[in-house]
Amino acid sequence: MEVAKYKRIMLKLSGEALAGEKGYGINFDIAKKIAYSIKELVDLGIEIGAVVGGGNIWRGRNGSDMDRTTADYMGMLATCINALALQDCLENIGVKTRVQTAIEMREVAEPFIRRRAMRHLEKGRVVIFAAGTGNPYFSTDTTAALRAAEIEAEAILLAKKVDGVYDKDPNKYDDAKKFDKLNYIDVLEKGLQVMDSTATSLCMDNDIPIIVFGLERPENIKRAVLGEKIGTIVSKK
Ligand code: UDP
């Protein structure tokens, strides 16, 4: 029988992960594949919190001529659209879910209530945390780190377009070197593109390991949870 390394995880999916090749909008074939790999984890008895980004629809920094706060609220709303899409794909294959939002929209989803989220997780429901932290000037990476600490997740699974952390952009440089392991300080000092520094610091302060892996094969999510060496692990050691 397959034995998972973690009992409770936080899965961070960037908005781009849902977009596929086009880089914008939602590709439902991809969203369904992701949903199936999440289902495999649920079937293994793993409790899953998920944070979805919004970059496939809108990022605060896209609105260069706009008021930054307004542009960031637009980004937070974008994450809600993605969260509902993921929820729909999961529910269609029989996975019980709840979406909790950091900005109240009671007709659409529950507000974020930590104790309630814990209860959902214990009951085996996938809890999708939407609307980021509810605050401008933050990212969904920071949301994932914050919610991971709050729900006492044992690790953050950070699904990316690239299959780990490199010393330079592997799409531009043939000699880019992939790291198997890193510690938080290395990431911060070298300015490596893992998470933004706020998110990385939060993980460091709360000792939450980050497993960075490529989502080009959605089955990677399961491999990461089973403790297989894929991608890059960022931790204290
Ligand atoms: N955002 C925000 N506060 C948060 C989370 C997100 O203001 O706590 C906004 C921000 O403008 C960000 C956008 O929402 O650019 C979408 O999130 P993000 O860029 O993290 O999505 P991803 O890159 O993961 O798709």
C-alpha cells in the first residue's frame, strides 16, 4: 500500500497552472487533470488545503496606470474565479470541497474561518482558500504560507511551470543548474525565484518545508506527497 509522507498539505497552484499553453484564462482539460490528481491524494486519506493564484486572469502589477490597491483587489477577485473552477472540477468527480474567501462573498462561498476550515479538513473535504489574504500588496504565495501555518499543514506543495528551482532561468540558459535541496536563507540571499520573500520568510519562521515541482505531469503532486525525490525541497536544513 502507498504510504504518504504527509497527512495534511497545502497545495499552491499558480493561476498559470490552470491556463496551459495560452497562459491566460482557464483550460478545463488541464483543470480536470489537476482535479484527478488531487482526488488521488484525497483517496489516500491526505487532508488538502489549496490556494489558487490569479495570474492567468489578472495580477496587481498589470495595472501599471492604476491605483495599486484597486489593481490588487482585482487580482484577489481573479483568484475567486479560479477557485470556483477548481471546485467545480473536483465536485464533478466526487471530491467534497469548500471554498473559503478572505473577502466576504457569502452568496458564492464561505468566509474564511480557521476553525471551520480545520473541521472541513478533518472530514476529508478539500478546502480552497480564495481571495488571497484579503489584503493588497501581498501575493497568493504568501497566502499559501499563511494558511499553511494556520491549518498546521506539514508542507507546501508549490506547483510551477518549471520542474524545480534553478540557479538561472532554464528556459533561457542551457547550463542552468537545478537544486535538489535548498535552505530558506539561500533562497532569500540568492534571490532565487521560488516564492516572494514575504512568503519564504513566513515559511522559514514557521518551519514549513516547500516542495517545488513541475505540474507538466499532474501525477507529480502524488509523487511529491509520497516523498519521492522530485523537484526541489526548500527547508531548514
Ligand atoms: N493579491 C493581493 N493580495 C493577496 C493575494 C493576491 O493583492 O493576498 C493580488 C495581487 O495583485 C496578485 C493577484 O492578486 O498579483 C493574483 O495573485 P498572484 O499574482 O499571487 O497569482 P499567481 O502568480 O500565483 O497566479
